[in-house]
Amino acid sequence: MRWFSFVMFLLILPLVSSFEITEIMYAPDSDIGGSSNEWVEVFSGDSTVNLSSCIFNGNEIDTNLTIDANSYFVIVRDKGAFEEVYGVPIPIIETSFGRGLSNNGGEIEFSCADEEDTVTYQDTYAKKNSKTLEKNKKGQWKESLREKGTPGTQNSNYQLSYDYTPIEITEVMPDPFGSDDRVKPEGEWVELYNSGKDTILLNELVLYDSDEDHELYITNTNTNSNELCGGCYVIIYRNGDGDFDLSKNNDAVRLYSGYPIADNVLIDEMTYSNAIEGNSFSKFEDGWSMTIPTPGKENVFTSSCDWEVSIDTVNSIFKKDDFEFVVTVQRKHGEPQEITVKGEIEDLFGRTIKEYTPWTKKEITTKNTKKYSPNLKEDVYQLHFWIEGLVCEDMSVDDNEYKTLFAINPQYKESASSLSIEQLYLGKDEEARWGEQVRVKLDVYKGDETKHAVQMWVEKEGERVSATTKVNVHDPFKHYPLTLPLQMDANCNNKIDDGKVTLVVEAFGLHEENEFRMEGVSKKICKDYLDYVKEDRKERKKKQRFRYDVTRLPTTVESGGYLPLSVQVVNDDAFHLYDLWAYVYRGSKCYSCAEGAREDSMQQFSLSEKEAKVLDFILPLDEEMEGEYSIKIKLRKDGQKTTKDLTKKIVVVAPKVNVVEESVRVVGVSEENNQEEDVVFRRSPLSSSTGAVIYESSSTKAFNMIPYVLILSLILLGVVVWRKK
């Protein structure tokens, strides 16, 4: 009976009748016609209603209309005003309302023959706010959920209950990660559960903490729904409220039927102490426990933890000097722990380039971050960080490590072209002789550029003393590392003095120079000058043909690993289509083909007039190889049957037994310092078993790896989602 007196703010006089008053518009505001648009909805019930004998508030209804059973009709003060707002959805009976329905509460009587229904209403709800008073299926009266009410149709709150007894507080989040007053779904929250069968309307209820003045009204803005169905949960978010503020140390959560506390009824309450950030207090059969949050779901007790390590790189492609990343370790659930995190940067071949230990047995309450800015050369890399030695049982080990790919590309988003002379190969005396051929290493980057010619020559006192070497590079936004020959004049008659000369290189409107010394003539060339002239003409004609050569090749590799190989192709004076492939063999057997064909590593490309291109290969070697092997590089032009072949030698040795990962050691010659360098190449999941072209040039490798980055990221995401299911 306590709840009955609480939820009923209208006194309904129970009389035996087949019809009933179901909705009242007693105080319409001016937007819908004011007092002229007062009306009362009646439901006929199980019998027909003949209105010729009916009386409304002491005034006889002047109509012979008969209302069907189980139908609605509306008694209105002004038919025109009603129809202007609502149209003509149902039978409308206009009659006198006398001085009208009181805006301060009153009584409504409707009788027909020996049947009568009387309702006494108050002005607590639906007063000049375009709402009506509606009766639900349990006979309770509340304000309509819809503006203007629902004349002629089932009331908007008909299925709703206003019996709050089944509602209980089942979970509380007093100390979330981040700010406590953040907008939903972040910040503090309280979970309610309806243990009954009927849907309950919540928008009159109020939450309080331990202070009576710290209230949180339950509205549409701080919940996902203000209707709580039977057997359902709902979350009430603080959502920026300035009064309601749960303490981390100790506090209470109380649910009341309204505000203020003194005039309302306590529905449920709980108390807590010593909250831990990110953990919630959950209700179980034997009481309350702090555990993993399960908002909107049945509570689950667990003593396990959940720690996460993550890496933020902002981007996936960087210039050389702007790469940095942030490592974060965070407690998602459980209690604070001593945490150890380690990490590394690996290159494309699985070599560890850098190692990190940001935290070693560090007591972490919520989360820690650390920023790194390593200086890395141009390449594609993998960042890998992981948590070691967790004492607690982690409920989700997938987030205990994090991997991500990134690329360093100095020309990333670089539209300006660049040109530099990297090295002149002059020999030990750092001098060249007249009539010799000098090799020049260039670093060319073509940006947003329409010009395509790269040419170089040698000058002395403004006069050219060499042939002009010219190549074309057509693809924009590409890096071209070129090594080109330059033929010096013979100078057999000694008309040109020895001494300093100037190498001139021009491309895209850029100009670079480098001085070096010329000393003496080539005795072999000048032994017979006329023969030299003839040979020179032949040589110049020959130089107009296309040429190709190996620009990168280690001297030694390990069996079962990879052989890196770079080939430079310089085209002749016409457009051509080329096929280029390579393989390792001895006798009739191929040792880099796996189970495929020798042409599996083939690259197909086209070159315009005098265009140059560098193509890179990674050839996978068979196991148990040892000794000297041959490398065949085959070039086919325009689909011709005959190929141009190069043959190089390579020494294959057994892998070192103390290397845990399968790897290849490569001893190569660096063109920069002419000294041997020791390199380890490990198998990479990005490599093909039959030989894969990883990039076209060392600078465009990062750009071409973007699809691999995206594909690998999607695969990892799919695995995480699958495993969490």
C-alpha cells in the first residue's frame, strides 16, 4: 500500500462501468489553442456506448451518436480548435465545458444511463507543456511521453509501470580511466537492473551520492533509454553533471523516487570504499565486490588482470628526422603491478636494429608512457614491444605485445627534385688518365617534375674534355641511385694540360660540380692514335646501345637464407620493353627456385629513350648449400628469343649454429668506402618463397611497402577480433 499511495497522484473513484476516461488535456498551452482546445478521451470498453443519454461534468451531450465497443472517442470544448491540431482521427463530440477544466487540478465526471466514471486530477504534470495526463494498463496516471498526447490511440505510457520496487543498483563505476565527469559513455556511471516483468519509466527517478544536495536526475540525455524493460539493464552516466560526484575513498549511491529526498521514497542504495581506477563495484548474491566492469551485462567475478602495451606512431611513413613514437603500458583491469616492458626495431630482413627497455619492474598504478626518436636510415621497419613477467593472470594476452610496420623515406611528400654527386671511382691515386672511362655515382630524386634528362660531362677552363653521358628518368616522386660511365678525351697529342678538371652534372634545372685531377694519358689508348680514333668511334657507337650491370652483390651468403641483388639497366635511343630475371645455379640445378621455375623472379618493365632504372631482387636459397655457385642474370628486350646474360659467382657457406633464427650472413663491398661490410639477412614473412622484388629503388621501397603495411594491419586486426570472440 506504501507504493500505491506513492505512485498514484490522482484519486480514481472505482465504479462499475464498461467505459473509462483514459486521457485528459486540461491545460493546453497557447501553441495548440490554449483553453479552447481542452479535451477528454474515453474508451468504450466491452460494450457500445449510446451518447444520447450521457452527461459530461453536469452538461448533457447533444448527440445520438453510438460508439462501437473497444473504441475511443473524444469529448472536446471546441471542435474546430481540436481538428486544427489533430485532424479527425476518431469520433469527436463537442459539448459545454462550463468554465473549462481547471489548470490547478479538479474533477471530471462522465456518465451514461446507470454507468459513471469519475477522475480527480492534480496539476503536478502536463500543465501548459503540450502534454496530457495518460492512464496506463495498471490504472496509474502519468504525463504523456508524446507532445499533444495520443487522442484516439493507445496511450504512450500504457505499457509502462510506475512500480519501482523491482529496480536495484547492480554496478557502480566511481573512478573511471580519465576524467570522472566526461560525457557518456565515459566518466562515472551507475547500472540499474529491473528484476520484474513490466517496463518501468525512469525519467522521474533521481540518483544521489552521500550528500543530499548532490543529485543526478535520470533523463534522456544521460541514459541510452529512459524505459527499463523487465530483466534488462540500463546505465545512468554522470555525463558532465556538476553535483553528483563519487569519491574515490568512500561514498554511497542512492536511488530515490524524485527530488528532494525528504518528499520521496528510497528505492535502493549501496556504499563502497577504496576504489581503484578502472575497476567497478559489482553486486553478487553474497554482496559487493570490486571487479572488471560489465556495464549493461550480468556481472562476472574475476580476480585476473588485463594489461596492455601499445605504440603510437601518428603516421606510417616518415622523413628521416621526424620519426618518433610513444610506448604506453596501461592497466585496463586488476590491481597495480610491477611491470617490465621490452621492445625492438627490426629491419625488413628481421635484423634487430635497436633494443629498448622502457620499464623494468616499475610499479605502475594506471599507465606510463615513454617517447623515443631514433635516427634510422631509409628503409622499412617493424616496431615490436611486449610485456614480460606478469605476476597476475592476464585475461587477454593478445594486447600484451604490439607490432606495427613503418617506413623511413627522405622524399616523403617532397615535391622538389634533388641532385648530388656521391662518388667518383678514380682508383687509389685519386686521379684519372686521359682516354680512360670514369665511373660516377649519382643520387637523383625526381619530384613533381616534367623534365627527365640527366647528363654529365667534364670541363677544363670552360671547354668540354669528355663525352657527354645522358640518361632519362621519367617516373616522378622517385629516387634514382645511378652509377654511370664517363669517357674522357684521349688527349694523345697532349693539347690539354694535366691538372684540375670539373665534373658537371645537370638535371631538372639543377647543377652540381666536383673537381678532380687528370694526370697523364693512357699509353694503351695512345699507342696507335689512328687505331684509337677508329676504336673510339666504334666504342661511341656501341655506347649508344642499351647496357646493364650488377650494382649490388655480396661475396658470401649462408645457405637457407636470402641473396640480395641489384641490377642497373640503361636504355638506348628508343622505347623498349624488357624482361629481367635472376637465379642461382650449379650445373643444371637451380638453387633459388624452390619448387618453381627459373623465371619466377621475373620483372617486366619499359624504358624510354636513354632512361635508367635500378631493379632489386631477393633470391631465397635452398638449404644445405655450400661452395661456389653461379648467378645468372638474364635480360630480354622486346620479347626477343635471344637474351643478354650476365654471370656472377657467389660463395655459399653453412649457417652458424649459434644463430637461433634462420639467417644469411652477407659480406659485401661498400661502394662508399671500398671496405667489406658484414650483414645478416634473416627470413622475413614478407618475402616470397620463390624470390620477391622488394622495391624498385632504395628510396621508393618505403612507398611500395604501404600495401604490405595495410594488409598486415588488417590481418592482425582480424586475428584479434577472431580470438576475442
